[in-house]
Amino acid sequence: MSRSDRESGTSVSRGRTLLARADQRTLVDAARGGDRGAFDELVRRSYRETYTLALRLVGDPDDARDVTQESYLRAYRGLKSFRGDAQFTTWLYRITANRAATHLRRRIRHRHDPLTDDVWVAESSDRTPAQIELRHELGRALNALPPKLRAVVVLRDVYGLPHAEIARELKISESAAKVRLHRARKKLRGDLFSLGEPGPVAAFDGEEAVRAV
């Protein structure tokens, strides 16, 4: 290896280290300026949560990967219009919710695939048996929700998006978003408490249970 090659490799390694240590605002500014490495670092930091959101909304791992990939592509193309009045991850979640909603509307017209249990219990390795049981029961209850109700309750109770944002991303009115959320929570409470036995599920109402995931 030549000296120039060694110096080039050292420079690349140093650049990666600096990116890994940079805060989100610095990375966003660099990415907006055309630094692809900075955007790649943003992807690395946010991929797990973004994919998890997509998976919880569309319920299929392959579809979730497609939604995630499309979301990052749209985020990259739209970086120059990102004003920075919200966190990058919040902005990215909005894009992901929009892409997932589009996917769900298209899928509803053709078929309905139930969520698999691993959508809700995949991260349960460090949880207690009671928490794992709760996640299984919650997964079944969420699976029973119509996709349009499931999308609203996940976006609100898991990711904390405000009603106005949910309405905009799902292309419905804010009042419709609130109505769907109320119906989803009511159905979750009914499904969870209909088990009729004390246990981890009975310790939560519908909203608290969703937040517990």
C-alpha cells in the first residue's frame, strides 16, 4: 500500500469518527450541504426506530423494509426543504407514517394481512415474563383492529405524534383522527379486559398498554 493510500484511508477513518461523534443538528446541516456520509450516519442512528414504526404500521417485514427505504429516499430528496422546526427523527417519522398509510390504503383495496406476533414481541428478550405476556396479548388485540384504527393508535400512543400531524399524514380530518383514536382505544380496552382474568393485561388500560410496547 502506498503512502497516499494509507493517508487516504486514515482520512476516511478520521472522517467517520467525526461523523459518529457529531450531534444530530450538525449531521443534518452537513447532509443538507450535500455530505452523503452525514446522511448515512443519520440513517444508521435512526434506522431501527424507523423500521419498527413501518413494521408496526404495515405488519409485514418485507413491506416494512420497502416503506423504510422509500422513506429515507424521500427524506434525502427533501432535506433542502426541511426547516429544522422539529427534530429530524420526528420529521422522518412523519414521512414514514405517510408512506405506510399510502401502502395500507393500497393494500386494503386488495387484501388484508394480519399482523404476526413478532411485530410486537421482537424486542422482548430483556423483558419479564409478565411483560412478554402483555405484549403477546396486545399484539393480538392490535391485530384485531382495522388498519385505519391501528395506524392512528400506533402513531399517537407509541410515537406520540399530535392529532394534527396524524390527520395530515393519513389524509383525514383532525376530528376523524380523534374519533378513530377513541374507537381504537375503546376496542383495545374491551379486547384486553374481555380476557376476564387478573394478570399483566388487567393492570393496563388500552392507552397505557400500547405505550408499554
